[in-house]
Amino acid sequence: MEMLSLENELKQNSYPGRGIVIGRSADGTKAVAAYFIMGRSENSRNRVFVEDGEGIRTQAFDPSKLTDPSLIIYAPVRVLGNKTIVTNGDQTDTIYEGMDKQLTFEQSLRCREFEPDAPNYTPRISGIMHVVDGKYSYAMSILKSNNGNPDSCNRYTFAYGNAAAGEGHFIHTYKCDGNPLPSFEGEPKLVAIPDDMDAFTEMLWNSLNEDNKVSLFVRYIDIATGTYETRIVNKNH
């Protein structure tokens, strides 16, 4: 699979929507995750990421301007033992609760579908990172309408065992800007993951469309120890 430039993928797409990148640093020592949100409406843009325990949640930057919290206020990142869950909606909680009851990542998501935001039917994208005993694997999922038809939900899971150093995968909600917004197509894109967390964070933030970007989360987890560092960038601050 051709490795794409993550910088170019972001710079050439004014509206990928929400995106998840998961991979392993080039030196092999860190499990890496990034999650960003974008918005076209005032309601979507009126958000920030805040830390919440070991995870993060979205909250309204200006509570007086919050109109509909249903699809924009949620916990994108939660940690369950040695597993880190990253998603674009409240299915983070569905995965957390399911895996806490010994269901798999895929099984936990079977009760969920794409978002009920006609006519876009925004895909639900999710990732799970598993760091245990110096080993690291991850998986990604997308639940999407059947080519814009909400009568059918198409479910795809991609699992990456023994994650390769310097490699990651990028999945996002929308193929590009449009009306209605076209859903992401194909399997997650192969991208490079560097060792330098701050440089990676800066590249991601600077590559996102200036008008549409809202918030960015980046985490590097030490595979040997499980300790981690987090960066959060909010346009509203």
C-alpha cells in the first residue's frame, strides 16, 4: 500500500470532517494517536477539547451559543486498562462499556450505526489501541450509510497486529467538502508517524483548513511502560 503524505492529505482537503490517526513512532517505542475535529456551523465550531481523567471530552467554548449538544458534546478519548479508545462520537462509551464486559471492539459496535444527521449520515469512526507487555496492536472501524442510503449500515473493521514502526493509518468522516457531505471511502490511509510529538502536533494543526479546524488531540504512549504524554490544541482559547 502506498504511503501517503499526511500533510498533503490534510492540506488538499478543506473538509475531511473529523479524523483519527493511529500508529507507531519511527523508533518503535511509542504508540501514537491523534484526533481532530472540524466544523462548518457555528454550533460545531463552538467547541474545545478538555482533559477528563485519562481521556478527553468536548465542551462548548461559549455555553450561551450551544444550540444542539447531541452530536457534538461527547468523550472522544477514554482509557480502559491497557486499551485506549478514540472515536468521533458517543460510541466511545459504547466501546468502553462493551469491552469492559469482555466483548471485542467489533462486537461492541454492532449496536451502533452512522449518525442520524440526514442528509450527511456522518460515519462513526473509531479506533482502539492495545498496549500490553511491550506489545502494541490497534484496530479501526467505520460505520457508514450504504452510499447515502440510511436503510443500510455498512460496517468495516481494520485490525493491525504488531504495529510496524514509523507507520500509521488515517481515517476521516468525509471524503471531501460537499452538500451533502460524501462519506469516507476505502480502507484507512497509510501514513508516516514520526518520533517528535511536538513536530507531529504542529504539522497536523497547521495542515488543517484554517476556517474549519476546531480542536486537535495527540497522545504518545510509551509501549514499554504505558506512560503517556498528551497535547491539546484548541482554536478557541
